[in-house]
Amino acid sequence: TASQTSVVMDISTGQVLVEKEMNQKMYPASITKIMTLLVAVENSTMDEKVTFTETGVRNVTADSSNIGTKVGEVLTMEECLYALIIQSANDVAAQIAEHIGGTEQAFIDMMNQRASEIGCTNTHFANSSGLPDDNHYSSARDMALIFREGLKNETFRTVVGTPDYIIQPTNMNSQQR
């Protein structure tokens, strides 16, 4: 394969079928959001109201994938999770983290704790979005373990299996997104 690392894992047993440097630490970029989604669905309900603060809105920039949220805008957790996965929205990732964890760092700690519980040995998250950080890494094996764990959750499966989602107008945005 052309990739530096890879793994093919039997989802039901966790048995590795094929691998290439599967334990090598790599920068996971936006696939970080798979862990953000897992921790979010395990610690929230879809109808929770998420109010955007400077934490999320700081990632509404031209060079960061986002949905253009504004301070004070309210979305449901359901809308946030679909924006997280379908749009790879960094603003939403940060706001989910603050909403669930109380602080962004507390949520990141939850991500790292959950990764450890799943059996990840070459993973450390420094943020919930996958934005570059020298202390943010994972491996092909660990990401497969995280995704496998996520697939055990019905809400996780629904979100990752949905190709399109429309966010209806909100208190701060009159347009559908």
C-alpha cells in the first residue's frame, strides 16, 4: 500500500488480519473526531442544548473546517455530532468538548482515559479536533480499536453512517446549513 501505516481488523473479534507498522505513532488529524464522537455519545444525549462560546468560535477561521458558529448560538447535541463528522467542524469539536467536560481540557482528559480503557497504547490526544500539536498522536491499531469500540454504540453507528444532514436555522443563523 501507499500509506505509511495500516491495519485491517476483524471487527467482531479484534483480530488483526493485515497490518503495516500498525503501532507507529502518527499524527491523526481529523480522524481524532472519531474519539470525540465516541466520548460525546457516551456522555450526552442528542437533545441537549449546546451554547457556543469563544471556545468553539475561535476555530471559525478560513483555514479551519467549521460551520460558522457565533457566540451565543444554540445547537442540539445531535446537530453538533453531525457537523462534527460530516463537515469535520473544528468549532463544533471544541464546543462539544467544553460542553461535556466543563472545560476543553477536562474532555481531552476523558478522551485519553477512554483510549486507555479501550487498550490504546500509542495514543495521546491534545485536542478534540485533530488540529496540529506535537503531543497529539495515535497509531493505525489504536484508531481501529477506537472505531471498533464506537461501532458498539447505536448513536455512533447512526452518525458515522449518515452522509447528509441539514441543520435548521438557529437563534443566531437564519439559514439552513
